[in-house]
Amino acid sequence: MDKIVLSYHDSLLRESDLRLLDTGQWLNDKIIGFMFQYFQYEVFSKNFEEISFLDPDLVHLVKMMPDREIPSILESLNLEPKRFIFLPINDNDDAQAGGSHWSLLIFDAEQECFEHFDSSGDYNHTVAVEVAGKFSKVLKSNKLARMETPQQCNGSDCGVYVVKLTEVICKSKLDASSPWQPSLITNDFIANERENIRRIILTKAGKL
């Protein structure tokens, strides 16, 4: 039986999700979605009105739907006033099956530009262009910049990079005196992040 470990806002994590935090495992949308909600409601709660961390399932839904339906789906999210919008994107082009690579797309309203951070070169560039185009129906810009990003050394850490990049880059955008530096994120830093995420989940679940 795959027992529930944690129910947190719209996130429901099970034991099988927690096992994906073991070394060499590929993070799924459930873990990334939980961390984005954790950022929204706790880490960056003081900036709730100016930042949105979108659920990966929502981003995938928008990517797959016809353009004419997008405004009605996104209207309730009130994205237009946001300074920064963080979107985890995946190379999955199927409505059901999972993909193989995560990367991070950020909409910076001040620059009127999407920024793409990919820990595996340009692997998800085509996906980033597609998602930016979909969200431009509401955000009114599809300009896309490839951003310098620390590179993963294996095939399993892309989701961990997305989580850590989101936290570090968001902090840098909110603090002009602390600009984003790719060198801040090393492979050792990422390896430790898996245990950090596990610790956050177990703490919220009251098991630490």
C-alpha cells in the first residue's frame, strides 16, 4: 500500500514520491509541485502578491490545450500584476505519460521577457518556446532569453536543479544587491538538496 506521507495545500505526497528523493531517482511533478507550494506559502509568503509559483501539472495543461482556451484557464490566477512567475517545464508531449527532462522558465514582467534555465544545455529550448508562446496569450510577451545555468552531471538531477534554481534565483530577483551567479550552485550543492527536500517534507508531516 502506497501510504500518504503529507497533505499540504493542493499537494498530496505518498511514500513512493518520497523514495524519488533517493540518489539517482528522477523527481516527479508531485515533489516539484510541493516545493513550489512551499515557496509560495512559506519561503516567499511576504511576496505573495508579486510572485507566482505555478504547479507543473497546470503548466503542462496549458502547454497541451488550444490557444483559444488558455485565457479562461489562466484568468483566475491573476498573473498580469505579478513581477515574477516561475514555471517548471517538461519535455513531455503527451497528455498522460511523463517526460524525461525538467527545466525552469521564469517570466520577468519588469523585463517583459521569459528566461529559460536549463541544466542540460538547450535540451528543453523547444519546449520553452512553446510554453512561452502559450502563456503569452495572457502575459502579452513571448520574448525568450537563454540564461546561463549550472549543468547537471547525470541524467537524474534535472528536477532537483529546478527546485534549487527557483529558490536561489527568486531570492536574487528580490534583492538587487545579490545578483544571480550560476557558480553558486554546484553538483555537491544539488546532492545535498535531495536530503533538504526530504527533511522539509518529513518536518511538515510531523515525522522529524
